Amino acid sequence: MPDDSFKSFVLDQLSALPELRARAMFGAHGLYCGEKFFGILDEGRLFFKTDAASQKDYMERGMKPFTYEMKGKTMTMAYHEVPPDVLETAPELVAWAQRAIKIAAAAKPKKKAR
């Protein structure tokens, strides 16, 4: 299964991060550093959590946001695809991941339904 080899590659590239794990979710995998959800692995692509400032770095390199279909609508999440050259260079990938983790940590937690 190609997605498993890609997942192994990404986890190896990010091995400098503490408490790194991938968790299966909706046919993809979520990347966590401790309890912080900062990345998505989907169909051989890696997406990192972004905010208004960081997404410019992704968009300037032609990288698109993570989207999915729900009830006939295309939904967009605040995650952008990591550029291939960043993905191939472990130290740079770790730096981009650390920025995504900080963004995830700063995000307001969603209120749980009662």
C-alpha cells in the first residue's frame, strides 16, 4: 500500500519531533506531536496546520489547502500541502512542522456539544 510507505517516510523525516504519532482518521492519517494535531497525510500528500501568516509561504509556492467533500460541498481546512522540496529535506521539514505545531497550540479549542 503506497500510503503506508509515504507515512513511514514522513514519520522518519519528522523523527526529531518529540511524541510524534500518526493516527488513522477518515481514510487518512492525522499527525500529532503530543496532543497537538498539526498535520494530515492523505493520498500521498502531507498537509500542515496554517494560519493567515504562514499560509502565504505555502501559497507563494503554489501549494493548495486541504479540502474534502461533505454532503455535496467542498470543505476547506486551515491546512496546506507541504512543498516537495521541504518534504525531501528533514531539517527544513521539521522547522515547518514546528511552526505548524505552534499554530495548533495557539488555536482555540472547539467547544464540546452538551
